[in-house]
Amino acid sequence: MTKLVLYHGEPYHREQAVKKTISKWQNDLSDPELYRFEGDQLTPEKLEQLLGGSSLFAETKIIHVSQAEELVEEESFPDIIKSHSFETEGLVFESDYLKKRTALYKAIDKKGETKKFSEPNGRNFPKYVSEIMADHDVRLSSDAKRWIIQIMEKDLLRVAREAEKLSLYREEGEVTLEDARKVVWTRGKDKMFDFFDALFTKDSREAIKLLEDMLNEGVETTKIFFMMAGEIRKLLKVESLASEGYSNKEIASETGIYKWLVKKKRGQLNNFDVEELKDLLHQLHRQDYRFKQGKTDLEDALFRIVYQTYPEKQ
């Protein structure tokens, strides 16, 4: 069977596929040597040399090339692939994204196997989190899992890194929210959702404190700004569907927002009317436009919006 593959797309599942394939080939081949290259390190001459015959130490080889997109400008690589049988040598390419129209992709696809891994979405990300945690023998409480889902931004590689840390430092039994907060590195991002909770319950004093904390801990101002706009759009979407009689489950299915989060957002909507939310979104758009013209500072704009839109609770 031809041992030639390309894996591209989402990095966590891509890396898992590479590891699984290399492990299988190591069993299939007779004590192979393993060579690893980044795309900009591999020349056509080097690849031809590796595929051209056995070394002094092993009759078989496995070659793993990451960042394969770096190879597409070199016309020789597709010809080398076409001329080799890949029976006693395995060649696995890995890439963030390799376009189908390139000669390299076509050569691999015709002779071997190509697979693209999709980025996780709101519906399948919780399942992947559960699977990764289980692989590291980590059991999360429901609160800890929700918190991790919120702060990981659908980054499965990051989930895997934090799962490994939790498996090393956790106590016996279930990982609580308090445990997770002690171990998981967030660089202030864990406060993002507390900030939105305070903002959307019109508690400006707490919102300002959390905003200051995040900025002091190095969270990017643009990230806070645009996540705020995204959260407001979610509120407006939930309000629109709720006004049409959709249940929480139906809203979750329609929007991809988790069901428990839909329930929270419907509670937050009790603090607003639709025009208030629309006006807040318009403020953000205006400040974004002024920022791009060099007429305002986003950090100042964030504080102004919090102060002006939400008078402090008495």
C-alpha cells in the first residue's frame, strides 16, 4: 500500500493523524529511520536522496514534512512524488492549508491520500473538550467545563496543553472550577466573561474593575472591543428568536450558542430593551471607525462606553 499522505487544516486533529500514521508505518515497515523537516528546510535534491536508496543504518524510512505549503513554488517536488512507489518509504506532509489547485496537492492526491480537518464549531467543541480531557484522565465539574469552553476560543491545541497540565497538577477526583482557575493559564482572558456578565447586568463598577484588570494583565484592547460587539450581536439574535417564540433549545440549535448560555443571555435581556442594545452596537461601530481614522484610542473608548452607557448602581 502506498505510504503517501497529506493532512492539512485544524492543527490538533491534524497532529493526531500524523502521530497515528507514523506509528502505523513504524509497525508496517522494518525498523525505519524517521526524518523530520520543515517545508523551508527540504530541497528536491534532499528528498530525492532520501527516497533513492537505503541508508547504512536502515532499509526503510519515514519522512515527515511540516509546513508543506512552503514547497508549492518548487516544481520538482510533484515530479519526484509521481516517480516514486512509496512502498519501503513513507512520506507524510502536514500543512495549515494546501490549495487543491497546486501541482503538489494534485500529485499527492492522485497517488496517495489527502485529508483536511475542519475547525471546531460551537456545536462540536464541547464534545472535543470532553474527549481530550478523557484522554488525559481528567474529569471536569460542569462549572469547570463551561469555563474552559468559554476561555479556550475553540483552540483544541490549547485545550490539549491545559489538559496535560491539569492531569499533572490536579488532586484526586473531579477538577472543580476553583482547581481549573489555579492551573489554566489565561493571561487575564478568564475575566472577559465576568466582564460581560457585569456589563450586561448594568454593574458598571464591577465592569470597570474587570476591564482595568484585563488591560493590566495584557489582554489586547482590540480583542475586548470586538468580543463586546460579538456578544451584543448574540444578545440581539437571541432576543429576535425569543420574540418569535423559539425555545432555548431551538435558539441554541439555530445559533450554535450553547443551551445553558442561551438561558443566561435571555436573563441578561431583562436589563435592556432592543433599542439600547442597538445603540450600544452603533457606538462600537462609530468608535471603530474613529479608531481607524486615528481620531480615538480604543482603550479610552471602552471606558467611555462603560461609563456613559451604564450608570453605577446606587
